Amino acid sequence: MEFNFDEFVAWVGEDTDTLMMLIWIIPVIIFVFYGQRIQLIISSNEIKKEIEKLEEYTTSTKKEFLKYVKNNLTSSSDPEKKLDSFFDYFTIMPVDLDPNGIISKINHLVRSREDFIRLQINNMFKDLSSVELSKLQNLLEIVTTLQLFHKHTRHLYLTAKKQKNFPLILPLQMMIPFLMEEAEALKDAMAAIKHNQPIGDSIGPMIVGELMLDTKKENVAFETVSSKKTFEDRELILLKAEGPNATVGRPGDGFEKIISTKKPDLVIMIDASLKLEGEDSASIAKGFGAAIGGIGTERFKIEEIATKNNIPILALVVKQSIYEAITLMTDDIANQAETVKEELFQMIRENTQSGQSILVIGVGNTIGVSQ
């Protein structure tokens, strides 16, 4: 059978409309019946790459943590097995069907967990200083959080893949960019914590700690210190976590102790704040209310005390990304300290009178920041 090229060209010319119709219809049919599966495959491959990154972050931080422990601390036995069990510890939040009293239950649960880990670490290592203990708690928290991220993300991914269910993977696809941003920040925070260097979140304690220099300090709560000084015929009561430990202290308990002896006329809280996309990093903002993050127990206590005693709360924050907040403090953020102090003094002048007292709380992790 001979092939006639001229006849083929003529046939194609006559049936161009038919071919074009087939070219358009066939992909439509494929996507109608298999579109969701194709989307699932594409999305799954993208998510799988991020899960592999999470696994790498978890493994590398775990190795880095164990290496730090073995090289810098003395233990009566090999701590690796014991620490491995800590990585899988979990916390079950209290029942919230009846919300009355839920804050006190969460507070008790969180503090019990902290006390337990602190006791276990102290038992594992000899001659452990308070600074080293707080560093180990922070490093352990990083590894545990990254491992939790990896396990939960992998669970959602494998479940969607097993069910071949594209809508099931959509929430994970939307959530994973934010999760990866935090995971990368946690991984990079290891270096700053190991070397006891200030992080972005330390800006509040750093400013209040500088104001505390050459003043008499006293412990007012666990890992929390306070002092007093005079500013333009006003009494400043200064409160921050005890540095240079890697701790946020217990400002709620500190506030409670302070108010038992003297009621301040105003509370000003200085803290780091997550910036919105498009906002400049290290920009300063002022506002109202308790500027303090975390699980919410400390914020509740401060708000409760202030409300009962009719004390206004003002906030002064330095904007930064999640990455900047938990990694080594950048020059831009550190250079804002003087500007924040000027803003603080201006807020005091505008909102108080001569003879009044102001409680200034430096909120955040005070790692590497003394007083």
C-alpha cells in the first residue's frame, strides 16, 4: 500500500475542523473524569517536598541538640535515650465544654509540664546553671515542635493520598507555607540559643533591662525581676524576665506581687509584634491592651488584675516577622531601642502626671539580656 502525500494533505485540509474539535474535546473529557486526581498528584508532589524538608529540619536540629549536650554538659549516663523520650512528649489541653475556670486549668497544666522537664533535665546533668538549664529547655522545645510539625503534616498528607481525596489536601496546601516559615525560623534559632544571644523577641526585655541598670533588683516571681527608678517626678516600676536566662518569666505573677504593695496608675507593656505583609520590619507602633503572646494565661492574668483595679494598659511594640522574632536579633531591630525608649517617655508624659507611678513591663524571651 503506497502512501500518497498529496492525498493526505488534501484530506487534512478538508477535516481540519474535525481535528480541532478532537484536540479540544479530548482534554476536556480527561479533566472531567481525572482532573481531581491530576490536581491531587501535582499538589501531593509539592507537599511531599515540604514534608521532606520538615523531616530534614527535625533530624538536623535533633542531632545538633544531642551534639551540644554531649560536648558541653556532664552526665552520669548517656543522655540520648532519655532525651529521645522527651521529644515525643505531648500535652492534652483540659476539657473546655464548661469554659468557667479553663484558664487556671491551662496555667496549671503548662507550669506542671515546665516543672517536670526542668526537674528531669536537672537530674540528668551535673552542676547545671540556671542559664544553661533555660537554654536546654528552649532547645528541647524547638526539637519537639519541629517533630510535631512533621508528624501532623505527614499524617494529613498520607491520609489525603490514601483516600485519593483532593479536597482533603486543600487545607494542608493552604497552611504549609506558613508552617514552613515557622519551621525554618525554629531551625535557625538553634544557633542563637546555643550561644545565649538575644533574639528579636528580646527587644522588650532589652529596653527595660537597660532602664534597670544601676537600680536595686528584687525577685517578684519565678524567673522574674523588678526594680524602681524616678523619671521626671514620676515613679517607674520596671518588670522583666530574669536575664540572661532564656526565659519569658512570669509577668502575670510579678504584676500580682507588685500590686499587693502599690497600685500603679498606668501599665505600659513593651514587646515584639508580628508584622503584617507589606509593613516595614523594626517599625514601631503604639496601642491599647496587654501586649503579650504565648498560650494566653499570662495575658489573662494581667488583664484580670488591671480590670479589677481599673488600671489602663498601653502597648508599645516593635514589628518583626516570625523569622526575625525567634532568630538572632537584627541590627535594624536593635537600633530601634533608643527610639522605643523615647516613645516610652513620651507616652509617660502624655498619660500621667507628676507624682504618679507607672509599671513598665518588658515582655519577651530575655535570652542574653541582663538587667
